[in-house]
Amino acid sequence: MYFNAPVLPGRESIISDLRVLPPEGITKEDDGVYYIEVRRGESAQSVGRRLERAGLIKSRYFWNLICRYNAEHLKTGTYRIEVPASQIAIHRILISGRQILYRVTIPEGVTLKKTASILEDAGICLAQDFLEAAKDQSILERYAIPNNSMEGYLFPDTYLLPSEYPAARVVASMADNFFAKLKQIYPSVSGMSPNEVNEKVILASIIEREYRVASEAPLMAGVFYNRLNIGMALQSCATIEYIITEIQGRPHPSVLYKRDIEIRNPYNTYLVPGLPPGPISAPGAVALNAVFSPEETGFFFFFLEDPKSGRHYFSATLDEHIRAGQLVPKGRL
């Protein structure tokens, strides 16, 4: 849809590189290229007045004639205009809908709330609109998500999106990308039930927040599967952090204390055996690969052995784990 649109970095970097000229909403680069913002609900006549004040058109009266002759509405968005350009050419661009696309990167392991903030900061959509769309029942049903939100099902990646893009379309774009990537990772996923897929995504979201070295992710998946198979609690610090930051709305803890792992909450994998009710982050390809292709071992424990390298120590028994110097998997952060 936007193959011919110019691609630019995030909004902040664009604005910092431009010399802003009056009137508001029209900016100019040093090479003479203009960027014109058509605002939501703005009339063609209002745009013409701004174009005239910026010197891009000589007469807004001729502009009004063009707009009356071609009654197609100007499309909301930001457009790139190379000068010199005739009024007819400018009008054609502004009704084309070929907006500038902003490059927005969603990191691996972020939550819906953090994703919403990133998108709002980039000018793509309002954070609240995104969060509402991510919980919209019709969207959840479209993708057969057995949860109350799209948490975990929006693939962390770099996206090219226009400004003021409908939040529902942003969610759909990220979800489509997620399921496309999942199909590449595990082609047989289409034969799995939504609940079976959900269990994999939940575990992948935990591993995403636990691993630091990619080669260890399949080992961690093996540890968690071993625990699930015997009914042992997963004991993931990442789920405690999720409770603190996403459910309780407190700052991210630098250290987890005994009182933290005693919080009464279904997401507390120290107190509640099995998987938590839903994903806790956006898992990337490494974590998703790990849950579909875990490394089978006799390990039941691991902890961060070397904070500098991010490597963990894996062990098969609690005695060995204790001897290695740690009482709980991953340790207190």
C-alpha cells in the first residue's frame, strides 16, 4: 500500500533535522524539500492558506478552484514535496494518501504498555487508543486469542507506519507479523489449537525476559518444561517483575525481596504452579524458537552465573544448585 512512500526515521529525529518555518505544519530541509502535514478534519481551504503563506503556491484562489474541480478530499498525514512543484502536482500528492512512513522499532521483551508509549512518542497513534485496540474483543476473536488482550502476540520488530495511523490497524499489522513469523519458526503451528499456541507464547514471553545469551534460551525452555512436567512451580523472577510494573504500576525493581515473591497474584510463578494466565512480554524469534525446539536435559535449575557475559549455571538437583551459590533460579535482580 505504501511501497512508493519515502521512508524516514522516527518523528523526533526528523524534526531535529528540519528548519521549522511558519506557518505551523510545514517544514523545510536545507535542500529545499518541504514536509507538509494535513491535519485531521482540516479543510482544503485551510491547507491552501498555509501553502500560500509558506510560498509553495502563489494564489490560494487558484488552489480553491483546483479543489472544487477535483472534489476528492485531502488525506490526513505528512507528505514530502519537492519544489518547484505546480499547484496541481501538490494537490495530487495530498489526495494520494502516499504519506511519509516513520520507522518505529519495538524491542523484544516489551509489554503492551511500553509498546503503546513507543508508538505515541513516534506520533503513530495515541497510547490509550492502542491499548484499547489491543483489548478489543473483535480483534481477539479474529486472531483466536484466548486471553483478554494481545499481550505477547504483537511481534517485536521495526515497522514502517504513517503518522496518526488507526490503532486497530497498528495492532493488526503487528499481529499479522507475529503469526507470519510463527509460521516460519514452526510450520505445523496451523494444526495447533489456540490454547496450545497460547501455552507456547506464554512460556516464550517468560523466556524472553529471562535469557541473556541466545544459545541458552533452549536450555531454559527445557528447564521450564521439566518443571511443568512434574508440577513444580516455574519460579520465574520475570513474572514477579511483571506483577510489580504492569499490574501494580510500580517502578521496575532493582532487587527482588522475599516480600515480592510472596505477592498474592495469579502471575506469581513462585506461589502458583504451572503457567501464568497470559504472556508477560512480546517474545522475539529466539524465545519462540526455544519453546518449539527446547533442549532436552535433566536440568531443573539455573541462575545467573556471570552478570557481565549474561551466562547462567544450569543444574539437575537442588543440592547442586545450592552448592553453586544460589537458592532460587535466576537469582534476585
